[in-house]
Amino acid sequence: MEKIDSKDNYIRLIQEYQNLVFSICLKMTGDYFIAEDISQETFLAAYRHYEEFDGQNAKAWICRIASNKCIDYLKSPGRREVLENYDSDSGIEIVSHEEPLNLYINKEVMEDFNKECEKLKEPYKTIAIEHFIRGKTAKAIALERQEGLKTVQTWIYRARQMLQKNIRLEDYA
Amino acid sequence: MNYLSGEELQKLIASAEQDDYVQAPPELMENILKELDKSDTKSGENKKVISIEERNKKISEYRKYTFKVFLATAACVILSVISQISSFGKVHNIDESYNNRFEYKTKQEVMEENKTMYQTLKETDLFANIGITED
């Protein structure tokens, strides 16, 4: 594989491995939005550190970055803080960061995520399903629904906020 | 929790590829490219990522421009040399025509002419008419 010395090569790298990287992140974190953030960080790190890449196995290289970032996230004090906060509210058991890595089943994670989308009120429910589950862009949804792009972007943003909040509560309740 | 070994990573990749392949969020790539632009601007690096086609296009444009400048410079030099040569010829011709325009007379010839003129005036009594007496 060529080094990332141009935008085209970089875009090609993202296109080729974005689903795999996202799947790995989802499997390791069990959270759609965390997986999205870590996937993004993975590709940004790949761009910044491409000089360290030997050009041999891009898939292994990018997946290594993703898995390391997921482990960093799972060990991060920020995450422990969230867990501790939820513990004090709901009395759940704190998961020790010294425990072995648990992998989630993506199908189940996505089913739960779908259920959370279904729970939202309109128009956020439809928007969340179209965007997060069916993978339609804000532009495509705006065109289909004959709505302004900004309006759809705002709906997506709000749906995301609500889903993030609800999923965290579900996870730690 | 330690980082994955090579074998564990391979297992994870195989598992993600076979059983749990999930489509990435639709705007993931767009967000990555936006973040990249933002971070480049923030860090003050003027490293702009451009495609190979764009780079090649820019290089060929630059070469064309350089070639045009070279041609223009060469044309200027040639024109100035030619103009020098031709103007030298023209000045030379002007000198010749200038010399041809005048007839140079000897002192003797001029005095002869004046003498003839004087004689004519005298014969026509022109001096007397305008009040000049011959002394």
C-alpha cells in the first residue's frame, strides 16, 4: 500500500477500512457514538503518524491504532469517572479497568441502538433511523423530505444528543 | 487491560469481518476531513493535502507558465537585437538621404551666384527704386 502522501490515498484508506474500523470500535466499546468518535480519532492518528507506517499491511496497521485507542478509552479516567457517577446514582457495580477485555456482539449493540431510535419522538425517530441505522446523509434526507439541510442537521444533532443520553442511562442502569 | 497481541488483533479483525460487520456512520469521512483541516489550521501548518492529479496539474501549469516566461524573455531579447540591427541600418540610410537632400556648393560658386544676382538687380534698377544709390 502506498504511503498517505495525497488526499486521494487518504480518502481511499478511509473508504476501504471505515466499516472495519467502526465495527472493531463498536465491538470493543459497545457504544455507537463512542465507536464513531474513536473511528474518527483512528483515521486522524493514521494521517498524523503515516510516516511511521512501513507500507506493508494497512489493514493491520489501522486496526492496531483503533484497538489501542479503544483500550486507551476503556482505561481512561474520564470513563471511570462516568462509571463512578452512575454508580453513586444507581448503585451499579463498577467495572474495574484491570479486567480482561470484553467484546460486544455488534448485532446486539445495533439492535439495542435501533430500539433506542424507535423510542424517540417524531421527527427525531425517523431522522435517527434514516441517518444512524440506514446510513443516509443529512443532505439525502433533506432532499427526500423536502426540508432544509440546516433543519435536518439540527434534527440529527438533537437525535444524537438524546440517544447518547438514553444509551448511557440504559447501559449503567 | 493490555494492548492486544498480534494474534489477538488478527482474531478481532477476523471476527469483525465475518460476523459483526457494521456500516460506519454516513458522515464519518466528512467529519474526519473537516477535523483534519481544522487541526492543520490550528497548528499553523500550511500543509495542504492535495490529490496526485491536482499536484500533477499544478506542476504542468507551472511548467507551461515557466515556458511562456522563457519564450517571452527570448522574444524580447531577439526583438531588441533585431531592432538594434534594423535601426542601425535605418539611421545609416537617413544619413545618406540627408546628405543627398543638400547640394554643397563651393565658395566660388556661391560668389558667382551672388555676383549674378547683383548684376540682375542693377540692370533692373531695383536698387534705385528702393532708394539705394551706388557709391
